[in-house]
Amino acid sequence: MDKQAIFDQVKHHLLAQNALALDDDDCVYRAPDGRRCAIGALIPDDLYHEEMEGEGFNNECFTSVRNYLGVNGPNDMTFLDNLRRIHDDVEVRDWEYALTAFAARYGLKYAE
């Protein structure tokens, strides 16, 4: 996937979900209630496993996901980490603004 496709998928997911993916007040890739974080939204069901929880996206257990997405370099990892931070660090009510700023920062289109 290119960065535009990754962004579009995460943007659509976060704005539709409009809620954090939490387990015991911790942000998780996949929450028990089915919610997903920004990175969790990118992980196909067949590549997800519980051992991923609590691990950074650059951990070895994410190799198959990184290969699936076509991201491995430091710039790609920073891009994904900045998407993750929108879910983890920005108030839900401010996600749309943060996603708009993210798109501008990376030269991406922000489709309505």
C-alpha cells in the first residue's frame, strides 16, 4: 500500500469508529469490544495475533504486517508512528483536525 492508501484507510476507520480502542485504559491494536487503533485498522485478520499487543510496530512480530503494507524504512515507520499518535494522543473530538494536518504535512489528499 502506498502512504495515501494507508492514510485513507486509517482516516476512514478512525472517523467512523469515533472512539478509542482501549483495554483497561490502555490503547491497544484491537480492543475486546472490537474497536481498533490506527495501526490495528491496518492489520488484516489473518496477520493479527494477541502477541502483538504491547509491542511496537517495528517489533519482529509485525514483520508480516509491514511486508503486507510495504513499509519498512525509517521514514515509513515515522509515518505510521505519527498516525498511531493521532489515535493515542489526540482527543477523539480533534481527530479530524489532526488528520487534516497530517495529510498536509505528508502531502496527501484529504478526501471528504
